[in-house]
Amino acid sequence: MIQLQELSCVADISRYQARINGSNTALIFEGRETTYDELDQRASRIANGLLSGHCSPGARIGYLGKNSDVYFELLSGAFKANVAIAGINWRLAAPEIDYVLNDAQAEILFVGAEFYDLIEQLVPTLSTVRQIIAIDGGHSEWPDFRQWRDSHSDTDPMLPIDKDDDVVQMYTSGTTGHPKGVQLTNGNYLDLLDQAANGGWGDWENGESTIVAMPIFHVAGANAGVLGLAQGLRNIVIRDVDPVVILDVLEQYRVRYAFFVPAVILFLNSIPGVRDRDFSNLETILYGASPISQDVLSTAQNIFKCEFCQVYGLTETGGGGTVLLPEDHDPSRGKLLSCGKPAQSSQIRILSRDGTDAAPNEVGEILYKSGSLMKGYWKNEIATAKAIIDGWFYTGDAGYLDTEGYLYIHDRIKDMIVSGGENVYPAEVENVLFDHPDISDVAVIGVPDEKWGEAVKAVVVLHPGSTAIEKDIINFAKSRIAGYKTPKSIDFVQSLPRNPTGKLLKRELRAPYWEKHQRQIN
């Protein structure tokens, strides 16, 4: 367990662990091992490299790459340089990546080999990027990451850092068609570490193994690594979410703690021979980012025979929110459809339609307050003011608290679709589809999907005489937005249901697909 009083900022994580666990392994990636001493030294070199590159406190750097130990070296270095790192969702289409990098005003960009060609195409439009560094080397123009890193001093810069200084900027899809940069600070992460260490779900034993399997551009993947490093664990980082590789790592490294989204747990349950593997060292599986079905959960409990713990949160809440503890996973408790109770230092309110606090079991909008709540949306005061009112974050999720204070999510006020742990906002997809020359009107909804939880469906009205087919429209969308946002199916209709003022009645569209489901999320 980390001694939180030793941390005044997250830059102290590598310093603290180097001091008490210096020779222990911090990171393992594809056979490459890094000790806590090496991590701290490399963090200092990277910090000095960023400073020599004229990144002043509060600057942004970008990371476009798959999961890697390099990301956590960069993260630790950015902490020490007092700059914020923006991990870019590599599943985005080129125009979306271009938007995020320019919105973040990234000054130095670190790029994995898989994305060299893409960034070469975008270079002319990247208005703030002064330097591009090749993570995997081998580029004719961009410096090799390891040579760049090791050319700088390993003397810790020991900059003054405030708890309100930003450390991570994560992008979440926007209802208006553009993603928003969520500003997470030193104070947010210190609060999250406190939630974990003192909340019954993250008081872990240093030297044990954990797996970092979720994408690091997600709060789940980044937080899994930060928490593991703060706790002095041996963090096995895997490049992609590959269920077979995950199972191999769980066995080979005798992993004790893990975090997966429900879609990954479903995949793991389905791998042939999974019940013949040895998971005897596995103590806890954390899960979150989207709801889990009772069937998937009970199957996983039977396979892995360990404790399960759910964490409900959003990118804007730093991943913190509520916790359904292992003891609440006993079916006799009747809480398996719940997200649990507010985490350590967190508060939850349910706001009814009339603006008052809802009674127990009354559905309303979920409001959240905690030290892990974001500072705001980057350079978007209007969106921040709408989301955070009097210190309370309006989540856009509808739910209720039972008489014991357990939270249940009922629906999504903002129509967001969660597919495989990825957030998809219908407005963004609709904006793209409206550009199709054959489409007269369109609505995008989430429908139940056994594999992904929800799948994106477009309900389309064609112009008279149009002959466009499903494949044409899906391919059109694929060329403009990320694959996970692209509709998986198209329904063609004569008209869309709207009220007298023209507002689209999406509940009517959704209803036939969800009528056999207890909740309006899957």
C-alpha cells in the first residue's frame, strides 16, 4: 500500500517507489523490463527533454500509439515537467485525430510506428506541433525516442507543482460533433489514489503483478497503470486487447489484480479451454466503463474464482464514482444490478425533474461531486459551466438510489451509446450521415448487442428515388469516423417520429429493440 502522505503531486510516485522499491520491476512490456529506479531516472530525462523543447508548465504533449511501457515513461516524465499528456484514441479517423491534436495545442508529439504514415499526412495541418518523436525509431526525419530520451540529464528538475495543475487531458466524444478535452489534475489523481487505497478496492500489496490491458487513451487504461505504479506493483502492459494474450499473461505472471471492461470479460469467458487454466493467484478483477450482464458476471465468477469489484465513473470524474464491493457480489444481497455506493470522498445526488433531490427509488439525473472531478473542459467554458454547477457534475445518466444508498443506472439522458466500453454520441454520427447525398433524415440509436453491450444503428430516410443500400451508407461513414462509431446496421423508414416542435422522439425508435430488456442499457 502506498503511503499517500508521501505524495504532494503525482510526480512523486516514481520518486517514492524508486526510494522504497528501486530494484523491483515496475513495467514489463513484450519481454522488456523496467525497474522503479530506471523508471524514475527515465522520467527525469524525459522531463528535461520536454523542458529543453520549450514546454512550459501547463503545456500539452501528444501520444499516438498502442499500449506500451513508453507511455508510462512519458507519463512519469510529463508529471515531473509539469506538462499534461494527451493520449490520442488511435481508433479515430484521420480528421478526428487532426482535430484533437490541434484542440489540445500539442507542442511535442510522440508517435508509434503504426501511425507514422498517418501523421506524415497530417503534418501540414498540425498548427502547434513543433517536434515529432518516433517512439519505435526508424523514421528518416523524426528523432528516435530512446536516443532523444537518453540525450538528456537524469537530474530530477524538481519543479514546483500545484495540485490544480493539469497532468492528463483525455478526450471524450461530444454531443455537438467534436470531442472535448477533459482536464485531470494532480489533485484529481491524488483523490483517486485515496479512493482506491481507503475504499476497499485498491489497497494492493507491492511487488504483486497487475495487467494493463485497456487502451491507455481511456481513463481505465491510464488509471490502471497509474494505480499500479503508485502501489508499487509489477505492471504487465499488453499492446492490444487480445483475449488469448490476456489469459496467457494472467497465468504466466501470476497476476493478482486486473481491470477489464465487461466486453473483455465476455471475450475471456468464451475462449476455448479457459476453464483449464490456472488463475489461482488472481485475487481481484475490477470492472467498469459499461454495465455488465448477470450472466457474464456469474460465468466469470465461476471461471476465475476470485473477487469481483465494480467501479462506476466517467472520464470527467477521473474514473471515480461508485464502488460495488466484492461482498455485494453475493447474489443473495440482491445488488448485482447496482453500481454500488459512492466511493471514498465522493458524493452522489439524484436530481428529479423539478430540480429537487429525488426520493429513494425515484429516477432522476445522477449528479457527482468529489476531489477526482475534472477541472473542466479544455478551453470550453460554456460546456464546463453546463456540466458543473455549484461543484456538482451533471453526468447525463439517469438512475436512482435505493433505500440503502446503492446507485442503479436506469438510462442515459444524453442518448450516449456505450459499445465495448467506447462512448459514441449519436449527434456526431448523425452529422456525418447527413452529408450522404441520398439521406434525407437520420437518427442514430444504440441497440442491444450480446458481444459489445450496445451496437450503433442508423435509422434512415432516403431522398425520393434514391437507391442507396446499407453497405453504401456504412462505407460512407467508415471513411469519415472511427470504426466503433460507424453504424453496424441500417434501418430504412419512410419518416422519423417527431413531436409537434420537430424534436426527434428517439425513445420511440429505441423501444422495439429494448422491450425485452429490464434496463434501457445493456
